[in-house]
Amino acid sequence: MIDKAAPDNPSPINLLTDPFRRGIILIATGTLLVVLTFGGSWIFAADTTNVTPDADTANGTLVGVQGPGRGGNVTMLDGNGTVSWSIGNAIGYTDVSYLENGSVLATFAAGGYKECGQYEPPCKRTGVRIIQPEPEPHVVDEWTYPVRTRKDSEVHDAEITPSGELLVADMEYESIFTLNMSTGERTWTWNASSYYEAPDDPTREDWLHINDVDRIGEGRYLVSVRNANQLLVIERGEGVVEVINKDRDPSIMYEQHNPQWLGDGAVVVADSENDRVVELHRNDNGDWEVVWVLTEADGIAFDWPRDADRLPDGNTLITDSRNNRVVEVHRNGSVVASYTVQALPYEADRLPVGESARNPYPVASDNIDPDTTRGRDIPILSLLLAGLRDTIALPYWVSELHLAAVLAALSLYAWGGWLIGRE
């Protein structure tokens, strides 16, 4: 039998038709796409090194860190942004206030409780802790109540009033109430169901998400109703006496946090879902309008800011939550100080002034494009990115573009793997 001789010049392999090599090329392309997208962004990203003020005029900055997933803390920073002390032991902390006796009031949520009221143990509870920083930070007192779930039910804000009562914004039942700290008895309650149409059981859904209450006068309170895009002024015995953003217009406010009353007819607020800080004034017609906007600091666009405090000198202290930083800016937007903090900070208070409604506070004199809204949301990708940032700490420069690159790379990997598997 005579074997057929192999051809002297075999035909070259066509990379476009050979499945194995096509698979390798697809996988290599996916890897290169991810490396170039992430590497390029990292190289050209703005520097986030702490910027400290020329003169150390601050006694410190107190930060409540909600934390991604589990693991929030209360942290004290000195004027250079260095951690002076920190305490955790909670799922998350939100509002923080420095008290006159040197202790700290912090709202929080934690799990593993056995006393659960109507819920099955172990359960989660929410409320306030009193933290004593010296000699080591430790909890000296705690007041809590059980919630069905931690998500969308935790107390985001509370403060001690001049009468010594505890003023609480309650998201579990969507109410505002005051509490006698000694007896544990409520002394006054306003239920949102008296103004808004209520579901059968507000504990089973994120109905209004009341996330802030501030005393702005005797028996007078400013309340943030996040899901309605509204701020309310409530008076004891009268109920709602003023509504900011009556039409729920998201171009005015969109799921805001931590408003601060600057005086009659002026408020500054973290306009969270619009990724900006705004100042609103009441006009001659009695309507509220945006007069000052800030969408970035130090070349970095805000990402879900959740606190904005006007300081006595006219500067504004901003908690830029998903960028994991706290910044102080002049009214013209220039940066005075910038501090990198642990993932997902909620609120920051500058000592000793904190956040209060001392009338009148300085209003903005430099108008920074009041019509500016970022409008950068990309369907699905923006929602996915927000969920990731709420779960894990990501660099501030990671964007929807990076998620698109990862998804494209995964598709290329799957396609390439399928082609290789055919061999």
C-alpha cells in the first residue's frame, strides 16, 4: 500500500475560521478591554489625596459611616483628616452629633437582639447610642426598638432638644416623635398618615423613607420625606404648615437627605439622586426654587451626596457618600478641605458647630448654574453600579463604562470558551 505524500506546502491555518484560535483571540480581547478601561481610568483619575485647610481652625470632623453591607462606624477626624478615634459594632451608623458634655449621639442599626417585640428573634433593632470617646471610645447608653428589617427601617436621624427630649425620625412607621429619655415614654408624635395616603402596613414597604428631622424653632420641625421629594415644616398642634417642592418635581429635589434650615425662606440640602448639593429659596409667590447648585468638588463629580451643612463662615461641608469622602467648599465651589473616609459615609459634622438652625446662616452669594442637573443615569447599569457601591467599596472613578466593559468581556469569555470547547 502506498501512502499518499503530504503536500509540500500545507495550507496556512485561517485564524478567522479555526475555532480554537478564534476562542483565544476573543478571550484575549476581553482581557485587553478590561485592562485598558480600568487601567486608563486609574492612571488619569483625579488625585484624592487629603486636602487640608491652610489654617487648622477646626476642632475635628465627626463622620457617621453606614458602610457597604455590614460594618459601619463612627469616626473622628482631626484637622488633617487623620483618624483620632473610631468605634464600630453595628450594621451601620448614620446621623452623628457632638454633645456638650463631650459624648457623641449616633443613630444606628444592629442585629442579633433577643428582645424583638412582635418580630421573631433574633431580630434587628434601631435607635440611638451615646458614645463616650475617652479613654477609649465605648457605648455608655443605648435606646432602641425592633424593626421588621434593617433596610429602609433604621433611624437615620435623631437629636436632643433643649428640653432634653430625644427627637426621632422613624422610618419603620413613618413618623416623627419626641421621647422622654428618662422614662422611655413618648411625649409627642406626628404620623405621616395624617398627611399622606398610607398603605395598610408601612413596615412592609419603603413607603416614604422619612430620613431627617431638625428642630428649627419652638415646637417647629423641618422633615425630609425622601420618597416624595419633599421637605415639610411641621408645628406641634398644627401639623404640616409648609411644603417645599409641592409638585414633587425631581428637578428641584430627587430623594434628598439631610436638609439644613438656613433661616426663614432658605434651606440647603443634599440632592442625592441628582448627585448635587442645592440651596433653595422661597420666592415672592411662596414657591421654592433652586438658587445655588454644586455638582462637583476638586474635579470629581459628586456621587450620591447625603449631607450638606452650611458652616458659620459660609463654607459648606458635604458628605460625598459613594466617593467615600468629606469635602468643605467655598460658596464659589473651590475646595477648602477634602478627606478620604471609609466606604459609604452618611453624615459629617464639623466641631464645635455641628448642624443646627441658628438663624440666620449665610446663604449662597455665588450662583453656580441653578439649572444644572447631571442626568447621567444609564438604565440597568446605573442601578447595578449603585447596588455594588452599597455592597463593596469601589474607587470613585468606577463608572457605568467600566461595568459595560466587564459585561462585554464576560460575553467574549463565554463565546471564546464555547469555541475552544468545540475542539
